[in-house]
Amino acid sequence: MLSVYEGFFSGGARIVHSDVVLGLAEGGQSHQVLSIHGEVRREATRQRMEDDQCYRALTAGGIGVTSLGRSAGLTDGALAANVFSGPELAETARAMAGADVILSLKEQPLALLNQAGLPRRPVVVALHRSDPENQGPALDELKAAIADGTVAACVCCAESTRAAYAAVGIPARLLHVIPNGVDLLRFRPDPAVRLALRASLGIADRAPVVVFAARYAAMKNVPLLLRAARAWLAGAGGGHLVMCGAGMTPGNSGLRADLADAFADAPDLADRVHLLGVRHDMPAVYAAADVVALTSVSGEAAPLCLIEGMMCGAVPVTTDVGDSAAIVAGHGFVTPPDPGAIALAWTAAAAGRADLAPALEAARERFSRTRMIAAYAALLDRLHAEAAPAPSLTDPL
């Protein structure tokens, strides 16, 4: 198998897909990864492939990772996103030649895979959003690949993804839902880790803590999150907001402006907002929290932060976007996009964390990485068998 990534940068889709690749390799499949970009600048953060946690996990697991070496969002005179040089196409062809099936992480890599002259292989596209119309030219690339007959399946991480792509004309027969899962050995409640992480941030043991794990992007609606935080921190009895992800740093001018706007009348409350940036210890961050928050307005499908946070014992509070409401049903809260309503839900979630713990524990198997990887393996095995040429009558027995 060959997986093709647009690049290595912070985001739930890359985390899930890389975990799938590692799990399939652990099960005996042979996997390689090709990244179009060697570094990207997104969310006010320069992100090099070699520094990325997913890259490091893949290479540590014995997965070969190569890159075409492009730089996205940087001034380097690179070719346009859908134009590739002869050497780039030759490297791609070499990578594809040894694969039986190609996995495309989201539809963006299809701009490369649709290039003429490359080896023809069945392509499986992993879809991780619920707004195909907002993916620029990527939807057209997906439709072109389907029309060409190279797309054998699309794996949707959520029912909302399947519905959204069916609505824009992707054939229903190609759309398969495999919900996101996480490593339950890593993502679990841990009282000792909870106390240690809080101590490192200067947060009292019993103070209510909300964690917001997201990249700094418009779809995440950070201004709404901060307005809710302003209301909540004013009456939360020493509560704290922890923000982590690409762009969640003091160096991000956009985030600084959002903070200044939200806390203009109470700047002292902003002292209890912790900006941690990209973290490589997310199980610890979630374990330290009482609430995991999501305020997105669009695009989400099966938000990984909600699942990871829940599995570590944090109560999820989310806006109704993608499959979020279904994910948190019975063990969390769904709110309208209103700061006051969100603040009230955070308070109720933090106060009810002990009462909700049994429901969160009972939900663990549903969100298992093992279940997710087994479903991927079954689909890929079937597609590989279907693509294999039928034996000839003259073949030796």
C-alpha cells in the first residue's frame, strides 16, 4: 500500500490516517507514505515534515516516508498545486509502481494522482470533512478521478461526511463509513498525570479546566470560544482555559487580537487562558481537563478532540456540527453557537463530570482504534482481491 499525503501538518485527519497506516502495518500489510510537501506554513506556524509527530511515529514504526520536497505557504517559487515537474512525476511513479492500492489522505493529493502517465492503481480516498464544497478544486479532482475509474472507494469518517459527498454527486456505492477510533491504552483517565500537568501550568488540583484542542482556523470559531471563556471565567470559581494546537500561541497575531477583543473589559481574566501551541502529550492534556470544548461552525465530521478528550475522562461540550451530536450523545452536551449557552454548559459539564464518568467508560469500546483498523483492513483486502486479475485457464495449477 502507498499512502499519499498533501503534507505533514497539525490536524486530526493526519493523526487518524497515520494511526491507520501503523495499525495495518502491524497487521502484516506493507505500507509506504509519499508526502507532496516537505514543509508547510499554516495557522501562523511553520511545520516541517521531520518535526511532525505523525512523521516520527510512522518512521519509528518502520514505515518508509518520502517527500516531493515542496513548500506550501512559503515564498519559494514552487509550481502551482496542480502542476508537477518531470522529476516529481518520476518519483511519484516509482512510489506507485510497488503498490497494489493507493490511499489518498483526503482528496487534495488527487491533483497529483490524476496526472497523466502515472501507473494505474485502485485509489481509496479517505474523507474527513463534511463540507466538500469548501475544499477548493479538490472536489473537482475527486470527481475527475471517479470518472476516470481509478477511485475504488471513499472512506468517510462520519455519517455526515457520507451524506455531504453524496449530496454533491459522489456515487453512493463508493462511500463507506468507518468511524474514527483512538488508542485506548494511551487515551484513558490518569489521576497522576492529571495532577502533574496541572502543576506544570500552575493550576490548582480542584480548579475546573476546559481544554480546546484545535488549529487556529476560521471553521473552529475561536472568537466564539473566547467569548464563552470570558463569560465562564468570570464566574467559574478559579477556572482555567487551556488552548493547544497549531497557531494557539502568543506569537499568532490573529489569536492575540481575538483575545484582546474577548477580554477587553476584563483583561485580568485572560491570565487564566493558557496557550500551549502544538503538543505531543495530548493524553496528558486531556487527562488534566474536566471539559473538552468544540465551537466549530462548519467542516467537522467526527472531531478527534471530542473522542480523545472523552476517553481521557473529560466531558465533551460541542456545537452541533458534523457527527458531533451523535458522538457525545448520552455523555456530553450540545449547545447552540451562543457564548452564554456554551459557558453554562461548561459549568454543568465540569460539575457533572463524576456522574458522567460511568457513561464515558461504557462508551470506550465504541471508539476503539482496533475496531477502526479492522474495518479498514477488511475493506482494503476486499478491494485488493477484486482488483487482482482472474487466473487464466493456461496458468499452472
